[in-house]
Amino acid sequence: MNSYILRFSEITIDDVPRVGGKNASLGEMYSKLSLKGIEVPNGFASTARAFEEFLKFNSLPSKLIRLLEDLDRKNYSNLRETGSAARQLLLNATLPEDLQLAFIKAYKELCGNSSLEVAVRSSATAEDLPQASFAGQHESYLNIKGESALLHAVKKCYASLYTDRAIKYREDNGFAHEKVALSVGVQTMVRSDKASSGVGFTLEPESGFRDIIHLSGVWGLGENIVQGTVTPDEFFVFKPTLVQHKNAIIQKKLGEKTKTMVYSEDENNPVINIDTPREKREQFVLTDEEVARLANWALIIEEHYQKPMDIEWAKDGINNKLYIIQARPETVHSRRNPLLIKEYKLLNKGISLARGEAIGSKIASGIARILKSPQESDKLLAGEILVTDLTSPDWDPILKNAAAIITNKGGRTSHASIVARELGVPAIVGCGNATENIADGEMITVSCCEGKTGFVYRGEVQFEETKLDFSNIKKPEITQVMLIAGDPEKAFSLSFYPNDGVGLMRIEFIITHAIQIHPMALINFNELKDESVKQKIQEITHYYPDKEKFFVDKLAEGVATIAAAFYPKDVIVRMSDFKTNEYANLIGGKDFEPHEENPMIGFRGASRYYNELYKEGFRLECEAIRKVREEMGLVNVKVMIPFCRTLEEGEKVIAVMKKFGLEQGQNNLEVYVMAEIPSNIILADKFAKIFDGFSIGSNDLTQLTLGIDRDSAIISDIFNEQNEAVKEMIASMIRKAKDASVKIGLCGQAPSDFPEYAQFLVQQGINSISFNPDALLKGIENINLAEFKLKIVG
């Protein structure tokens, strides 16, 4: 167009020096990815030369250099005054006439005959580089309409090169101020104020797991996500099954979305936050079809750039179309080695003061410092823990002093979360009441090592830090090493551990934490007599009119998350194995469970699945597994039946599963059985004709071989899975499984605790051993030693 203005169609990613990272990326997508179906709003950008001419025309370069020479680079005590003075210089300056005309001509060409609303965005020439994101350092102005409003917004963008946070950011990252120019991008507005908007990552933002696309969204403008004002909806999409055109949404989390940011008629207050109507709060901001479309676009963008990407999306409420409005390289996990891990473990806990979403997995202790705004930055000393309502980019200059960050508001993609990841400090966001429950100046401990929920504890809680390096771990050559898992929130992190899959996935954790309700209470919800129980269930499932669907969806999401984390390796899911007293503790459970004197050897495992007391509950379990395998495409999921006492029971369970849509052999479905009862070992050759494999449950087998109730404290000293009788049972089981040519594994602690026990199992020819994560590395060491000895002897 001229040396001052470039249309998006004329811009590629090679133009970062001319139009900055943000505008170069927009031009690249518009000119190259629109053909692949990605909707990018059209626009144009001013060049770095235009900015330099503006500075030169107003004799500003030398004035800005002199101003910044006086910056206190040790304590940044005069940062606020320096930034304000620099911005005022630019705001008081005049846009050269030829530059004004260039902007107006480009605006008219973009709008045609009408005067359209546009978004005016800042793009620094050092922005969005892999080593420095610059995200949020400069200003954007939305819903700008008319020539004079456009030119005013251009000047404000130019001035935003000298926001306090941008000055500090350049200082921290070694960018010379005079070498950074600012390009202004002008883009047709997406009216997300009348629909929804959000962000996306082409990896899982906590662990860096690469096969996930993570999307989040809110009603209205996306600033509520950035600021952390509201808790957004979240969607986790699994890339390998997305490309297979399966239902690849493995998790959906409904956010509260209490506020909706919209445009106002007030020029002095162009955007306002209004209360979100209750019916919209309980509705996802995207349909499944829209989630899939955005995920596919994210995949195309990632493949195009050949690196993990951080994406902004928006939906126009007028034409109901989705758009990508920004894409930049992801800057945290793409630089990390996933095989170098630090594990944190609390040695005790104490009183919990607040809880929220955990960002990262670290622990930090320090003095709590409650701040209301960035203007109180001088109160936060290095090593203290920042506690505040929410953070915005204006907080950036002071956040480097914080040992941890705690906010009342926000989600995983809020500003506080993004900065915490970049700084490598733990954060807990969305606590709701942290500033009320934590006293200014008190010693606290921030724990992010307990899953996706983070806890703030009173006092300095002791913890240990373990450094793990998986890069040089040599897995055994013969014996498969598998994990015991149950918590979906830890699955993506655990996927980086050396493993051959999951040998035992317990679904009880998901039922207890994500579902909380007895399945039969959901099936018989309308017939429940206890109104308080009914009310509790309604509170948990209120956005699910179909209560059975709640159970199926939540169980499916938990199983799918673990299955995706280890895909395509086997994940063997054990169907529910609560005892009656444990089932009774679930909400509504007391009405559906018999009282037993010894639940450990009572109504549990396989015997429940075909019994009328629980058969319909088992149907829901089967429907969840069928959804994971058939709809989501995670066919690496295998099923395991616990506590199957007789051959007849095994046949009944297989028949009931088929009736409920889980047919052995269909779509390569394998059904295993726990070998934990002496009858399983004695009749192993016959059980092998019913099931596809065995997993030795050493705890129950020890209890039933020695006649010990493992819940009994009085005789616990003689509970020993290394007892000769138990080992004889295990040796017999392995031998019979091998004779029948079916797989045989063991789940238990002993092979990691005792090298000789691992050697015993390896000598017998076991196929796999499953370990709890904290025992895995010791277990691998013991198996390698056992295989080495076997090789020498052999």
C-alpha cells in the first residue's frame, strides 16, 4: 500500500521486523491459513518505519533516551514516574499528515462504504518471540469507529510502548528501548460482546503434555479471562483421536462465568462487566461441534508454525461465526525438558486457609502480603507471597519479587497463571476468599503438589523436593513396567515417567471425587425419600437433567484423561471395587447398601455386577467405558474384573457386559481378571478360557491365602506378601498363565521395596509389574538387577 501501511494479505511471518510479532502472525494466518478454512478477520498494519517517522517528526528519540537514562535500574523506584512521562510525550505528539492519510485510506478500504467498528492492537517489533512473549505488555483498543477515533487509538497504542510493565519487561529481557518499534494492527471487529471468546493452547498448560489442545472461554469479551475476573469453561481435546474424527473432547469443565464483559455507550467507560444470567452461567460457551472446529484450527496452526502455540479465539454474536484473532508461540513448556522433573511432597499439612486451582506443582513458604493494587508494590518484599483479588499486566514489574501468587479470582489461563508459569513459581487462583482468610504478614505455605487443587496452609509446613531425571533411565528389556493410577489430574504429568502403560487404573478415585454420588441414587433419583440427600445430589448435578448421564460423562472423562495421557499404550481399567461400607459413604449410598460384618470378603467385585442390587449401577460403568472406547476412540482401554470368585461368576459378568454394550473381542476389547483369590489360581487354566489375561492383586491374595483380614490392626504384623505360601500361589499363577498363553502381571509395592521379590517375579517369567508413581524408579532398578542376574545365570 505504501511504506507506512501493509494489508494483512501482504504480510507474512517474515515481517516481524516491520510489523511486530502479533501483526506478522495475523498476516501469516490471513494470507496462508484462510485457504485451509481458518477464519481470520481482515485488516492492515502500520510499519515500524511509520512509528520511527512519528518519533522523528516530533523530535522524540533523544527526549525518550534522556528520560530513560534516569530510570532507577536497581529498585525501579521511579518506574511509575518515568513511564508516565514517556507516555505523555507520545500522547502530546502529532501524527504526521501523510501518516494520518495512510491510516484513513486503509481504514476506508477495509470498511467499504460504511464506517465499521475495528479493533486497534499494538504489536512491538520484539513481540511474541520464542524467548520473550511480550504478551499483554502493550494496549489494545476495541470497538473503535470512525476516522478520528481510529487516529486517537493509534496514538494511544504508540504511547503504550512505554507502559510501566513494558519498560520493565524490556529491561528484564535485555531489549534496548530505542531498538523496539511499535506497529498498530487494525482489524475488523468480532462482536464477541454478543457471544463468547477465549484462549487456547496446543499443549496442556500445566504439564506441557503435547497431545492435548486446551481451550477455555467466557461469555462476552475475552478480557475477563486475561484478568482472571471469572472462572471460564475449559475443554480438553485429544489430538490423535481428533484427526480420526472421533469425539475427542475428553474433558469439559463448566466455569462459573459470573460476569460478562460488553461494550457500553459511555465514551469514558467503553466496556462494562454485567452479571451473567443464571441460565447462561450453567451453559457451555461453545457447542461440542464448535470446540472440535476450534481444535482442528489450532492443530492446523500448530502444524503450520511447527511449534506449540498460544491462540486467541472469538465468536461473533451477529453472524455466529468463529474467528482466530491471534496466535503466538507458547513460551513456557516449549523451552522445558519434560524428562527433568522436580517432585514435591508435603511432610505434614496443618490448617487449610484457602484453596483454588493449582498452577504448577511446587511448594513455597513465606510471609503473606495482601495487596489491593500495583500501586502498593513497595509493600511486597522479595520472597514474600502475593495475595490479591486478581492481577493484570500492570502487576508484572512487581511479580518477580513474589515466591508464590494467590488470587481470589481467575482460572488456568488468567494473567496470574500465565505469569506464574513463566516465572516458575507456584500459584493458586480462583480461591474466592483468600484475601479474607489469610492475614497480612502471617507465615503461610502454598502447596500445588496435591493435584489440580492447590491449598494454602497456615505456617511454614515442611516439605521435601526430589529431582528426577528420566533421560538416562533404562527400562527393563523383558518385563513391562507399568503404573498404578487413579487421579486424572496427575495423568499428564505421570505420562513423562518411564512406563509401558497403566497396569491398574482404579476408578474409585473418580467416583469419590468427581462424582461423589452412589450410582443407584442417580438411577433412582426421583424415588429418593431423604430430601436432604436429594438436595445434595441436585446441587452437584443441577446442570444435568439426566442424572444417569452425569455419572457416565464424569466417569468417562476421568478414564479418558488417563487413557489419553498414556495413549496408545494399554490402560487397564479395573471396574469398581468398593466394599459395601465404602459404597454406603457415597451420597445416597446408605439406601442401597446392605450392612455387612466383614465387607472385605462380602458383597464386592464381580458379585455385584450381575446382582439386582447393583446391576444397573454396573450398566452406567459399562456405558462410560463404551463411550471412552467407541465415541472417543481410546481403544487402548482394557477392562479388568476384580474379586471374581467362580468361573460361573466370570461368565455371568462377561454376558452382562455384552448386554450393556461392552462385548469382549469387539473393537479389540480385552477383559482381564484380578488374580487375588485362591480359586483364581487353582482354576487358572479355566479362568484363562473366559478372560484375556490376569493381574495378581497381591494384597487380597495374601489376605485370603493366610486367612488375614488386612483391615485388622491386631494381626497386621503377620500380613506378609513374601510369605512362602503366598509366593507359591503367585509362582503357580504365573506358570499356569504362561501355559495358557495369556498375559500375567502384578500390582503391588513389594517389587520396589525388595530386590529379591522383583527377582522372584522375573525368574517366574511375569509379563509386567505395576507400581505406584513414587515407587516406579526403585522398581525399575530392582527389575533391571533381576534381569541382569537372570541373564548371567541363563
